[in-house]
Amino acid sequence: MTGLRSYSDPCGIARALDQVGERWALLVVRELLLGPKRFTDLRAGLPNASPNVLSQRLRELEDSGAIQRRQLPPPAGSTVYELTAWGRELQPVIDALARWGSRSPQLPPGDLSPDALMIALQTTFDPAAAMGLTGRFEIRIDDDRFSVQVARQRLTVGRAHVEGADATITASAAALRQVIFGGRSLARAKQADAEISAGKYRGPLHGIPYGVKDLLDTKDIPTTYGAEPFRNRVPAADSAVVRRLDDAGAVLLAKLSLGALALNDIWFGGQTMNPWLLEEGASGSSAGPGAATAAALVAFSIGSETGGSIVSPAMRCGVTGLRPTFGRVPRTGAMTLCWSLDKLGPMTRSVEDAMLVLQAITGPDAGDASSVPSRLDFDASAPVAGLKIGYIAPWMKENPATDVDRAAIETMKKLMMELKEVTLPDWPYSSLMPVLFAEGAASFEQLALDNQLGSLKVQVKDAWPNLFRQARFLSAVDFVQADRLRRKVALEMARIFREVDVLIVPSLRDEQLTITNFTGHPSLTLRAGFVEVSEARSDWAPDPANPLPKFNPPRRVPHGITLLGGLFDDGLIGQVGLALEQAFGVVGERPAGF
């Protein structure tokens, strides 16, 4: 290669190093192993190589015959670099170097490019650990699509879309690297096995795999809030809830998607879908926890709620969602949307599982001034006969209530609970919402000041960017009046819970979601039956330009009811929920294919 230093040694090794021994040369080859790339794509994969150095290496490799330039046909028309047949013969060399280097005790800082991550996946594949797994998979990292095939005790990767893939994984390169190579989950699982074998049993969550909504901090693992401005955010410490679950012996398996900044089910990687009906979103914002729990990808998950973000995906995905009393579970290390409204709670496949998880995460933490000491009084064997159950009659007769909701009331009667009609004043409960909008806009004010709201994936009128901008026009008078109404509503709820022990409400009734989130009362949503839908459901306002899919015949999907309790009566609604779950007899059914 003209102009390059040479070893002046006729040995084949020295002659090979004359061709690819210069700094960055082999890494350029690595970036081209899975297919051709433009210069800008090579720069993205090798960010520490200056443009001048990268250009020089490309010229040298082209002179050596290892790579070639090619003009793409219209409409692209751009120039790409690709390996020649001789250059592709370097693949086993790269693979062997990767395997050798991965055992080095020194790990320099920095990120892996998507191509480097896929090659690392291929070269470190352990057939014994795969335990007979075979299949065709697609991995999506930003705009890149990679095919992964596991067969005959080998894993091979390529750059391609996989039609009819057995599974599709969408993640950032940093997050996927942590899942594959971080070792945290595997090390925790091995530790749990060893402890249990040695008789050191930590409790019912010991060794159980779980996932958390991607707004809970996890040490050295990306926590992105589902939003573009935070996609490379890596916390230095675990959140309080993750620490407590670790102490309980649970094994963190995954970070789970949420709608960007805790709104609905679309994040920077796309839309999280409902395992029961893959043509519709999972609802949000705890979309990932709802979908992953329903699909049995995790045994349980942790979601969050400010205005319906546990209840709604629990309904859509047919799981149990427990929104605890405000202040019971500390939010230290969790994304703040609204200081006076945010709550963290379990999403599970049964009521008793939800209570077990809640027990593990209950209690104050110094990092959350709103968290308070509390007891969780839950007795799975306690009788429910004689408990007073309130309901608001007009709500049970109108949408979104269904025959499933009304049948639940009849089931309560059969269980000898006492049904009592209660009422709420006819107030404009939506007038509480300025508190949520003002707190949310204040929490993410810097995004507005730095002009980053425009980077969020969804920009429709009912998405955060526009709502946060509008909130800057709220007056102090608006906020104070909403706060005064909040106090009056809290007093009305206190009155109701002096009359009854538990309330049953249609889960997605707007008034109940607003009222109870603003008053901090606990909520338990559980599957009660099934309904049929003829159109996909969505959290977003209708868009005539993008109509939702319609179904003929209609599709069968789960439907749940919601129980409300007095403040810190989380255990009581669990007790009632468990009795109803056993009576309904529908909790065991799973979505097809999962």
C-alpha cells in the first residue's frame, strides 16, 4: 500500500499487517462485515476516528483491494463502501480477534456500534447456554435491522429484515449491550440459586425475574424515559424500588418501555403493542410493564401512574394493576412528572402476586419527602362477607361500563358483600387538570427552554410538547383554584369511605381516574371477564388520516374492573380483589402465542 509503513518481512503475518495493521483499519473492516455503508454511517460507527483518518484508511484499504466503492442506483444515488471477496476473507480473523479480546481484563470506556454489538453477539455465542434454542429473530437498533439465526449450535447475524421472525427486539445499542453482556441478571439469578440451595431464603420474590418501567433508575443501565432527549441517560445508582426488590432477591430482567415522558404507549423506538390484540397499542404509559407481564416475558413488573398509567394498560393487557396509596411507595430515583401525583406500583398476573410485590416495596425513603411509614394489612384467607361495597349507579349503566362490570356486582352479592349506592357531587372534575399540566411543564421546563420538545416522536395536539407549551399560560389563580377544588374532592372521598369499605367503578371512567389520582386513594384493577371489540383501541385522539384497524368478526379481549379503597387500605382492596378473582375464574387464560 503506497505511503504506508511496512514491516519489510516476507512472513504472511507481516504482509497481512502491512495491509490492515494501521490503527482503525480492522475496525473499518468490522463495520463493513454486515453490509455496505456510506461514509457518514462509518463515522457514526467509529465516532473516535477523525474524518481525515477515516478517509485515509478507506483509501488505503481500497488500494489494497480489501474494499471497494460503489454508486447506489437512484433514488439513493449515494456512494457506499463495501468489502471485496478478498476483504470478506477477514471475517474469521475478526471473529477470532473478537473472541480473544473479549477475555481481556481491561474494558475501556465507550459504546459499541450496532454492527460491533451484533458481531460480539455472534462471536461470544455459547451453544451450551442456549440449551437447544433455535429460531429466526430480528433486532432493531435505531434505523438498523439485523437478522439473527440460531441453528445447529451456531448463531449467525446479517443486515436484513426478517419476514415472519420468531421474535423482534427493539432497543438502543447501549440497552441491548447491558442485557446481553452486562451480566447483572445472570449473576443475580446464580446468586439466588446459590442462596436458596444454601437455605438462605429471602422470601416469595427470591429468584423471581421482573422488569421495571424505563423511568426507574438502574445503576449503569440506560434509563431513557422513552424520550429522545434522554435516550443515552445512564444513572449512577439504583432507584429505591429496585434496591428493595434486589434486597428481596428478585432478579431484574428488563427495562420496559413507556410512552415518552409517561404519556400513552409511543416511545422513541415505536409503539408497544397489546399481546391480546397485536393490531393495537398496549395503552400507557406503563405500556411495557402491561405487555411484558401479559405475555409472561417477566413474572411481574413495576409501573407508575399519574392519571391512569397503571389502570389503563392493566385493562388493555388483561393484567392486575395495583396503584398504591400516594406516599406508600417511595419514588426516589424515579422520573418526576408530577410531584403531588406520581405513584409507583406492581403489575402482575394475579392479585396475590401484586400484594407480595407491594409488601416488598412499601415504606418510606429519605429521598422522597412524600413517602410515609405504613402497614400493609392483607390476609388472603380473610372473609369478605359483610363488607360494604359502594357503587355509583349512573356510572354502572353508561359507557365505559360493560356487562362484565355489572356482572361483577352480582358476583359481590353472591359472596355476601353488602352493596350500597353512593353519590358524588356533579362538579367539573376536569378542572383539576391544571395541577397536572403545570407540574409536568415545570418538571420538564428545561426541555422547553432548550427547544428540545420538538425532538419527541409524537407532536399531536394532545401530546406533551403542546400541553407543556400551553401550560406556561396557566395563571397562579388557575392553579390555586384547582388546588382548592382538590381539597373539596378529597373531603368528599373521605365522606364516602366513612359509609363504605370499598368502591367498585368502571376502570376507565374519566371522573374516577381524575378524582382518585388527585386524592391519592389506592386502586386495584383485575381481569373480570372478556368483551368483543370491532375496532382497535387507542389512547390518542382520533386521527381521520390514520384510521384504526377494524375487525369482522370482532375480537375477544380481556376486560377488568377496578376497586378503590380508603387511604392506606391497599390490603383491603387486595382482599376483596382476591375473592373476586377466584369467583370470576378467568385469570388463568393467556394471550395466544405467549
